[in-house]
Amino acid sequence: MLRSARALARRGQVTIELLLVLPVFMLLLFFIMEMGNMGFQTILAHHCAYELARIGSLVAGPHGGAAGKASDVGTANMKMKDVLQKMFPSSPGVRVEGRIVTTIMDKQSGQMGEDLLVTLYYPAKLIFPGSSFALSDAPKSQRIKRMIVKVRMPVERPYFR
């Protein structure tokens, strides 16, 4: 009889240890999986910003090859927003902005270089329980980490001499 009481006490000890360790283990596991999810969403946001910058830089250049015309950032922004809607049709929080930034003078053509600076605002949704306490932005109940991605792309201009 004494032997069965010890076995019963050991089973109770294992149960208590499991109840103490299991929540910590599950939080650690969910945190690791959430880091993988955030890595995926970061790559997705960076690739999206790069593609939008590429499209915007092609649209922002001078039209018809006319020399001396300024770049058209308004048309580029409209085109980038249109493409962004097709990339993320069910994500209203994703938005993009573009602006022209002048760079250095091209000595060969005598023209100022221009880059299109694209800023993508991407709210990444956290999906695993417990990770929002450490990773999400305020308010924590929304479980969203806001990412801001910036990409520069040179605006192609025709060379006139």
C-alpha cells in the first residue's frame, strides 16, 4: 500500500510540473512561429515596395521623350495605388506614397538625376496567441505591427545632347 501511495504522489508531481512548464513552452513555441510569420510579411512588404518603385519610376519619367519636361509624380502615385489595390485587394490599411528626390548632376548629359522615393505603409497582422504582448503596436488588442518600407528607384530619362 505504501508503494502505491508513492506512485500516486509521483503522478501528481508530474502533472503539476507539466502545468507549470506547458504555458511557458507554448508561449515560446508561438513566439518562434510568429517570428517566422513576421519574417514572411517583412519579405512580402519589401518585395511589394520594390515592385511599386519599379513601376512608379517607369511612369514618373518624362512623356514622349520631350527634353526638359519635369517628372510626373502624380501619375506615378496613381499607378502605384492602382497596382497596390490589385496586390492587396482585402487590406485597406496598406498604402503607398511616392515623391521625387533629386540626386547628383550627370556631367555627360548635363541633367540632374532623379530618384523616386517610395514609402509603403504595411500593417502586418500577428496570428499566434501571446505574441501580441511583445510584438504589436498600440493598441495591443488589434494585434498589428506597422511596417514602413522605403525604396529608392532611379527615374529613367532620355539622353539629349
